[in-house]
Amino acid sequence: MAETGEASPGTRLAVLGSPIGHSKSPAIHAAAYRELGLDWRYERFDVPEGELADFMSTRGPGWRGFSITMPLKQEAHEFASWLAPAAVEIGAVNTLVFDDPDAGGAARGWNTDVLGFVAALNGAGVQAAPRVRLLGAGGTAAAVVAALPSLGTSELLVVVRAPERARELAALASSLGVGVDVLTFAQFDALPVESKHAELVVNTVPGDQDHLLVDEAWVDGAVLFDVLYDPWPTNLASRWLSAGGRVVSGLELLLEQALVQVRLFTGRGVSEPLPREADVRAAMRSAALRVSE
């Protein structure tokens, strides 16, 4: 059963999802608002699938917005009177912002994972990725595909256990002008190394991925973006590093998408920097790392 968001004094924000106890978002967001000098509360509420409407009906005054995580990203669509293009493209909302915190009206909806993914790569020095190998089709995979035009991607290979799981991803990639093929992991493992190679490999699949042969020929000149971050490093990231490759942690995605949320919650545009944004980002990173200890 969902918790409630009944009235409490001051400006309030929260992350909603289930399970939610592991979320680093409260610590990350709290650090940002402290750095900005804002006495805002950022909480977490366990809201199972199918119970978002019940939770929203309890919303009292003071709510500025919500961060939305699994399994509510599709459900959150119905509470947005306006949707950002990325949220429409991938059919998922991870941010709801109320223009009037004291009213019961609808919210505006965004998906900040798309911008966060690009920003995380840019921060690691990756500006372009003509060829991409995407491992897995769930969770963050749609946001990754939506970000590919920003990276100049022309060739996408989606690797999944069951090809039918990648149909929507393949359709999205095609609609964005990105050439796409879908292979099973067994088919991918059998490819010659030159066919596996790409500038960017993105892993969205939990587990050790022991079946993947990670060698110097595959990782040469390639960056692995592993969207997983807890525990870190993942087995795949460790093997990629051991083979001499470069790795970007999913923690960077978490931080960058949260930074975009902070911009939105404070009334800015998605690309409009915060005051002293470098200091805010550093505070958020420090908070995330403390939670990991």
C-alpha cells in the first residue's frame, strides 16, 4: 500500500517508486538544495505499481515536484498536462513539476535520463559515438536510444536474451534515423571481434555477464557505460578495465539526471545552469559517495 503525501509545512519534494529504500536521491537532492541555500525537504515514498493515483490524491500544499523511478515511469504520464518531447518519445516520465505547489492541478512531465546520459558521457570526454552496442532492453535502454542522435550515432546493435523484448527499442531507433539490428547474446558472442567493436558499449543488464568475452581487441578505443552502480565496480566493468578499456559508471547518469531535475524544481530550463553549478554538482557527488560507503 502506498504511503501518503499529506500536508506538511515548507517546500517539499520526493522520489516515488518501489522498492525505494535503497535510493540515493534524497541524499543527492538534499545536498544540492543546501548548497543553493534552500530550506527544502526531499523525501522518499514507497509507491507500488498501480498506486500512484492514490498517492497523488493525498498531495497536500507545499509540493514542488516528484522524481519518479521504477515501476512508475509509465504510470506518471497520466498526471502530466504537458510532456517534454523526450518523455513522449520513450513513453516514460521521471520528473513531475507542479507550477503551483499549493494547488491540486496537473504537473509538467520530463524524462531527464536522456540529457543525463549525454551529459555523463560528455563529462567523460565522449562527444560522439557513431557505433553503439546496447546490452539489454529494459529500464534505461529507451533513454539511451533517445540520446543517440545527440551523439551522432548511425549504427545501433541491441543485444538481448529474447529479441521480442527489443521491438519497441528498434522502432524508436528507426524513428530517430538510427540504423538498428537486434541479436541474442548467443549470436553476439559468435560475432567476429571487428563486428562487435564500437565507440560505445552500454550495459543495462544486471548480473555478471560472464558469458561475454572481454578482451583487448573489443575494448580498444571503446568506452563502456555501465548504467549499474551499486555495487561498483560491476563484474563487467572490472573486466573491461582489466582489458585496458575506459568505463563510465551509472552513478554519473544518476548525478547528471538529478542535476537536471534540480534545475527544473528551481524553476529553470533543462539546460539553464544553476548558480555555482560546479559547486552544486560536487556537493551532490560527495553525498552520493557517502551513501555508498
